[in-house]
Amino acid sequence: MRKLKKKDIVLIIAGTIFLLLLAFIGIRILPKNRMIKEIAQALQPVIEAENQFLHLKLDGAVDDREILLDSDIYLITDQSQEYIIAKMGEIPIYITDNLLIFENGKAFRISDVMEGKVIDYKGLLSHISKIYGLLDIVCEKTEEETTYKVQVTGEELDKLLNLFPVEYEVIENIEELQLNLVTRENKLSTLEFYGRTVASDKKVELQLELSGFKELTAGSYVIPEAVIYTVKNVDRASLLTLTEDLYRLIVAASKFEQEKAMAGMVYVNVNCGILHLNSSVPLKDLLEGSSNSKINLDKEKMLEIILYLCIEGNLSCAETKEGFRYELQLEEDVMQSIVSTFVPELVNHVVTIQNGSSHLILKEENISTIHVNIDGNIKVLLAEIPASIDVEICFQ
């Protein structure tokens, strides 16, 4: 047996110390085939599950503009129909067969351009499995979880980013990305994406997390009858096509939460012969029913108004200093509903509406203002008196 030289002993000691150091900080040196097998075993049950829950959280920035998104996602198969359901607030949206549908059955056709707005979650997970087979993997382990890390660049990065919604400007400008797949007890726990620009003039940062993966039992999420009816019976050629402006508004509406609206105000101005009213009421008091105001606004009515304004489709949009401004001409039944809600003093009078319009302001991806203007006449005895009604709801 060859006697070890001093140099060999030094190398062995150095190697041992290095391995002990890696073990101390939680980095495992494992055969790549073994790591790929562990990753596949964690991903496969999630990919194969018919009904799945997960949570999406996006925290990004493009230059000085923040882009935030927080949504529960349900992947549901009902009567052989696959749905993606996004709940960002109190108005869920249902996506299936290139249709975007609200709970009341109102639907939009998703155009070829807009298809990329919807994440194919199962396709994304399958692609991630392939990525780990192509790239160098670093494995870190603690007592509770194991993290598999890869650096994604070049062609593989382009393929990966193409699976994400392109409306996230923060995603389409990424030049370098770290992907972390975290497992607990050999089950998928979290997918973490950390990206940034490197040489681009536009400064972009991304932190995207998919977590909370949970298989759901059949029937645990019930698809509304109106949604099912639309899928089976709607004439797709007659549907409005989902545009980027409309999609931005729909996402903002679906993010509406009663708690976030509590700091808002409702301003009502009425000018007519029998009634002059100029009032402001905290939105919190109206939604909680603690206001002395006669305004008949509650959570359901608030959601109904937001939903109507966002799904009619015959609107225009322009980017202003305030944010994205949406203009909409109102139908008579909606104007009558708004009058009875915000000016109940006129309920016992015949109100003839001539025209009405509304505009919404989106600021930082959220609805900040809804303004409605209605002009018409109020019948008093045998006379008709001109009337003007202004309602403004400010959420921020």
C-alpha cells in the first residue's frame, strides 16, 4: 500500500472540511439523477390531480412602478370541463375553453392575443420538471424542507417566461431568473421565482411564489349554474372579445375587497326643483349599516355596481395622470337602480332619465374612483323639472 504523502493528506483534510461545511449550511451533494427523481416525485401528484388549490403571490417592480397580485387559484374539473378559477377578492372569475366568465354567466371570448394572459398551471409544472433535467441543480436541506435551486437564462428562460401571463410587464422583461422548488416530506410545498434585468435600460425585479398546493376532492368547489349554462349554450361568435384594457379592468374589479374599501367615501350631489342635496358619507358606515344616511348601499349592491361597470364592454380607456380612465355610457335600468340606491328621496317620484355616463379610475392596478353622472327630469304634479345627479365613490 502506497504511503500517503503530506500533500495528499492536506487535500483529504481540506476536502473533508469542505464537505462538512456544506453539510453544516445545508447544501447536499447528490447525484443529479437522484435529485431529478425526487423533483419528479414531488411534481407528479400535483400535475395529475383533477382538482387542485394553490396560491399565487406576485411582488414586482418596473422602474418605480409596483405590480402586486395576490390570488387563490382553483383548478377544477366538472363534468369533464376544466376550469381555472381566480379569486383575488370578492368577485371570482372562471376561465375555460378560451372563455372568461363571471358568476352571473356574463362571458368574454379570449382572443389569440390574450391567451397568454392565463397561466397554464399544469403545463408550467410539467415544463419546470424538464428544466431541472437540463440545468445544474443546487440542493439545500433543513430539518423541515428541501430546496432545489437552478439558475435559468437564455433559451430556457424565454420558454419559461412564455408560460406566464404577458400582461405582467415585470415578467416579460426578465433577463435572469432563479427558480427554487421547495418540498416538505417529499411533497411540493412552494415554487419561488426570483428575476431581474441585467443590462436593460428598464429596471425590473420579480418575486413570484406559487404555494399551498392541495388536492381537492370532487365536488368540493361547486361551479355556478350560470357559468355551466354559458359554457354549454353560449354563441361564442356573439361574445365581445376580451381586450387588454377590459382585462385590466376585470382584474382590478375581481381584486375588490370590502375591507380595503372601508377608508373610502361616497359623495352625492343632487340638483332639482324639489331637492337639493350635497352630502358625503364614509363608505365604511354604509357597508356596515351603521350610517344614518338613507342611501341604500350594502356589500352586495357595491359588488353589483362594480361588476356591471366592468362587464358591459362598450367602454373606452385612456391613460391619464390619474391612472387608467374608463368611460362608459349607462343603460336606463342601471341608472334607475343607481338613483334608487343613492337618492332614495326620489323613489316616490317619476324620474325620466335622458342620459347617463360613468367613468372609473384605475390607480396602481386597483379601482380608486367610480363617478356616475345622470341627467333627466322629475315629474312633480303636472310639471317636469330638470334634474342632475352626481355620485362619486372614492376607494383611496
